[in-house]
Amino acid sequence: MQNFKIKVEDDGPVIDELERLLKIQGEDILYTIPTYPTGRTLSVEKRKRLVDLSVKYGFLLVADEVYQLQSVPHVTRPPPIFTFDEHDTVLALGDFPKNKIVHCLAHRSSELAS
């Protein structure tokens, strides 16, 4: 597995830069944390573009949605990335606070279990 850094704006990564890197080296998996406990979050547009890129370049988009349900005053969270997945390319991770239980959502969950 190879890690790489890309520039980040207020509403998330610079998607054009990400796509440039994908064209050069391709990836099998892209891991992201779209919602942060500080209230910063990926915009709906960038969430959709990440899903589109996962379809276009054939990688699994792993979205760690652990902070999705935490409320932050004066912040309306966009829907989880998983809700934009129509092509079975997103794996959403989350947890139940204070229980040390992690859950996973995927359209192809039976395939992932094997």
C-alpha cells in the first residue's frame, strides 16, 4: 500500500489533484475520513466526485464515517458518502460510541465477508 498526500481546501481535498495522481499511479483503495470532530467536513459535491472517481478508476472508496453522527453546534452534516454509491464502490465504516463495536456498510457485503 502506498500513501500519498494531496492539498486540502476548507471543504476537503483538491479533487482535481487527486484525479491527476490516480491517472499517474492508480490505486485499489482510497481511505478518507469525510467528517471531522472539529466540524470540518467534505462538501456534498466533493463526496459525489470521490464516488465518481471510484467508479471511473475502479478503486474501493473506504469512508471512515466514525464522526458522522456526532453533533457539532451550528453545523449541518451532509449525508454519508455511502448514500451516493450506485455502483458498489464504497465501503463505509463507523462505530457505536463507547461500545468498541465497529460496523461496516457496503452494497456487496456478502462478497466482502468471504
